[in-house]
Amino acid sequence: MAIVQTEDLGRMYQMGEATVHALSNVSITIGQGEYVAIMGPSGSGKSTLLNLLGCLDQPTTGRYLLGGQDVSRLDDRRLSAVRGRRIGFIFQSYNLIAQLNIIENIEVPMIYQGVPEAESHDRARELAHQVGLGSRITHRPAELSGGQQQRVAIARALANDPLILLGDEPTGNLDSQSGAEILDTLDALHRQGKTLILVTHDEHIGRRAQRVFHMFDGRIDRIETNGH
Amino acid sequence: MLLRLRRTVKLGAKSLWLHRLRSTLTALGIVFGVASVIAMLAIGEGASREAREQIARLGARNIILRTIKPADERTATANTDSVQAYGLTYADAQRIRHTIPDVVEVVPQRLMTFQTWYRNRAATVQLVGTVPWHTDVHPVSLTRGRFLTPVDMDYQQKVAIIDKPLAEHLFAVDDPIGTDIKVSDKYYRVVGLATAVGRAATAGPAGPGAGDARGSEGGTIAGNVYIPLTAFRKSFGEVTVQYAGGARLAEKVELQEITVKVASTDVVLPTRDILDTLLGRFHEKKDFQVVVPLELLREAARTKRIFNIVLGSIAAISLLVGGMGIMNIMLATVSERTREIGIRRALGATRRDIVFQFLSETLLLTLTGGLFGIVVGLVLPLIVSHVGQMPTVTTGSSIVLAFGISAAVGITFGMYPAWQAATMDPIESLRRE
């Protein structure tokens, strides 16, 4: 079953007089439980595609169906709800909220979906255990290593049990060992049936993913399928 | 929704707590703004209420006529031997009673300041020569004994009613009733005790009595002594003599004051005009003055309104300044937390969630500031009352008003920063370091 389906997705920006086609005619389909990497040089439209897939931005042309629902023309309130419920973000620089402790950070997406406090607290604890941070739940992000922070971010991305996990260079800020550990965690999530879409420069990720979309000049240049 | 709101408020409180010093300093603006609104209104209300009470004591249905010394006469008669006569007369009192229909009561009064003795204790008193129906017009009530009677008037009885402050001053242990007190060189028997009257109700030393208050031998007035008007006339006459630089200054004044009570407050002002015309015909020199307490009351109300507007604007400005301080800090906070806003948006926060988050912080600041402001605003008037000997009245409505204003300030000045936070592009916000 297709979780992500785009039809002729395009995004234009008006830069003064000039119109920049950051993305044009992108039609991709990603199935349930797939592990996909999006690769390409800077300015190839990877980030634009990621922002569209993450419902942080809306396409100028084309359609985007997420879990069968057209999310390409929604108002702010609905779009925010889609982000909160169906998408789990993992950022390059972790993007944890500095003044909140681990548990509170994991709870953030649940707050916005109206999960009762006791329930969200228990779930956050459980997720922290799941990513191997059960003993440090009251620490602040600054007290953790980069790899540990990224684990918190992964736990947070899983909080509302989203349809897809979107990663933007999840290992970009990490040393190779921590990076490998994070990739192992992501592999484990994939084995549990999660759908993963990662934007990366990292060849290691490219090799772990089932399919790699190579982008160039705002288009999907070629699709590489790894034989796992 | 309610659940989300509750957690948002909790979040706001937490983030304020994280920046305790900043939050405290920001809220101080509101604390002082609210405190000043309440304190200023309390001081203003206290002052005006005191004025109104003083005026009300004069009686809203009363018109007070007072003898004043015509200014230009003093030098003209300085070296003559003749007696200078001026002021209100018994004939005036008669005329007023018989010619003006709306007049209910006329109380003619003779006022002078004298030394009074009981045994070896002395006091300066205001001697009031008056009529039995004095108590119908003036707010004097009898606590013991009796007031003046028509018989006292007819037989010029040397009886006196003294008020409470004087009784306490002259009679330490003895019962005043039935004893004789010496007023100047005459003896009067005390037959009644009356309540004290504020200075505004009697003529007072600065009033019309001052013109011939020859008896004043220094010292503050300890109280009032009421005696029959007829007895006053017999005992002390109407001519007072002063020796100034070898010249002999004699003055003849029949009455210091005539209080006219009319049927209702509606006819106070027309009657005032009639009185002016009536008396003006018999007094070529302007030797009397008309005081209308009702007019004073209205004037006091006007003054109060102006006073309130001035105080209100000062307080409003201070609240405005406090509010701008808050807006400033909130704008700084928003720009400092741009990234956090981006993260929250990516994790499912709607624009409204972000507005509530920042608005709740501003509201928490202003409302706690407002609460502390109320406390300070309640204490401040007490200190003013205690130190400045000024009456203050804190009304419930001023508290509600001040708190309401602080909430309004919070919403007004919190709205813009919150709106700015909410409308930021999440992608841009996430990119910000």
C-alpha cells in the first residue's frame, strides 16, 4: 500500500523578477514499511522535497497524498495536525528544546494532539527506554552527547506513532561511530515496520536504504534499488 | 482543547520561571502601574469624600448668610470716634422669614470667641448666641440635658449647652450639667451636652466671626458654647471696641450668621437669588456673603471628576509604560526562541497554539503583576493615611478596574509578539541558529 504518493509535485519561488523552479514534476510512490533515501548535490531540491513531504511547505503544482489523504491544499490548522500525527521529524541538529528535559521533549508532539498528561508521560518514558535512554530521562539535552540527543529526537519522532519518519541528514552532525549507532537504531525501526525517508549525503545510508532517489536540478534523476 | 490550553499555560509558567529575574523586572512595571491606579484613586476618593462630608454637614438645603466686614471702610473710619455698624441684622432675619415662601427655618446667630473658665480650668470657646430651633438646621444633637427653649429666649436666661470636646476639656471628673461656667465675666449654667460639630459647620475663626472676634486671646478653640441669642445680646452687647495705635475702633454687628433652610434642594438656588436681591436692597455696602453648600457640593463633584481624570491619566500612562516594557521583552523572547517556535510548529503546533503559548506568558506576567500591584495598592494608601494624616478610601471597583486594565494591557501588548511568533515560517525558523 502506498503511504506516500506524489503526482507532478512542483514548487516555485519568486526571487524578485526571476522564478526559481526548486522542484518540478516529481512523481514518487513510497510503500508502507519502505526505507528510502533521497540523495543529490546541494541545490538539487532535496530539502524542498523534504519540506513538502513533511508538510512544512505546500506545493505550487501537483498533488501529495499522505496515507491516502490529499494534504497539498490544507489550511494551517489541518496541516499542523497532519505534521503532528502522521509525520515524525529527525533533524540534522537534533532540534531538541533546550529548557525541557528528555521526557518533556519527547512529550511535545503529544501535547499538541491533546494526549492527557499522565498518558503522554508514560509513553515518553517507554520511548526513552526503547531508544536506550531510560536512565537519563530527567537530563537536559545539553547534558547529553550528540548521539544521545539524536536518540531523544528519534523517540520524539515516534511519539504519535506517525505514518512516516522523515530524516534530514540524521547523522550529519555525528562522528562515525555515533552515526553508525543511529543508523542501527533506524534499521531496527525499519524492521519493526516503520516507513523511513531520509535525505542524506551519506553513502552509508544510501547502502542501507531499499531504494535511493537521486535528485538533480529539482527532478528525480534516477531511482536506484538495492537488492536486500 | 481545554487540556491543551492548560498545558500551554503550564508551559508558559515554566518558561517564565526559567527567566526569573527577567520576569520579575518585567512584571514590576505592571505592579507599580496597578498599585498607582489603586492608590491614586484611594487618595482622590478619600480627599473628595472628606470635602463632601464637610459640605454635607453644612446641609444641602441650607443657605448660609455671613457678615463680612466691608473692606474699604477700615481706613476711612480709622481716626473717627464713631461706631461703625455693618453686617446682618435682626431685621434681615425677620424679613427673610416673612417674605420668602420657601423658607422653612431661619436661624440667626451671634458668634464670638471668648475665654471660659470652670474653677481653675480655662478654655477658648466659640460662643454661639442662637435660637431654640438651632438643632433643626445645624447638625448638632443633644446627648444629655436639654437644648434652648423659648422660655430661655424670653427671659434671657443665662443657660448654656456645651459640646463634648469642651466638656472633656473643662470638666475632668465633675458632671457639667448644673454647674456654672464663667464666660468672659458672666456666669452661665450648663443645662445640656451636645455633640461636636466640625469646624465647617460653625463659623470658624477664619469665617465671618473673625472680623470682630475681639475676644480671641490666642489658643485654639476648644469647643462651642450655645446660649440664647437674647442673653448674648444682654450680656455682651453688640458693640465691640478695639484700640489700635491710640485710635478707638468701635464696631456694631448684630448677627454674624443667618442660616436659612428651604423646603427642598430644588429651591435652593432660586432662593439664593431672592435673598441676594432682598438683602441687597438694605445693604448698600457689600457686608454679607452667601454660601450655598449645595453649590459647593456640586463644585466638589466637578473637582472630583477633574481630579479623577488627572490621576487616572497618570496611572494609565504608567500602565502603558509597563505594557510597552512587557511587549519589548516578549518581542525579544520571541526572536530568541525562533528556533523553538519552528521546532514546535514542525511537531504539530498550530498557529493558535503558538499564540496561546506567548499570550499566556504575557498574561501570567501581567496578572501576577496585577495581583502584587493590588497588594501594594492596598498597603500604600494605609501608609499615606498614617504618615500624611490624609483620609483614603479604597473602593472595590478601583481594584476591579486596575486588575481589568492590567489584563487588558497584557492582551493588548502580548498580542503583537504572539502573532509575530505564530506567523513565522516554520522552515525559516528551523534554519535559524
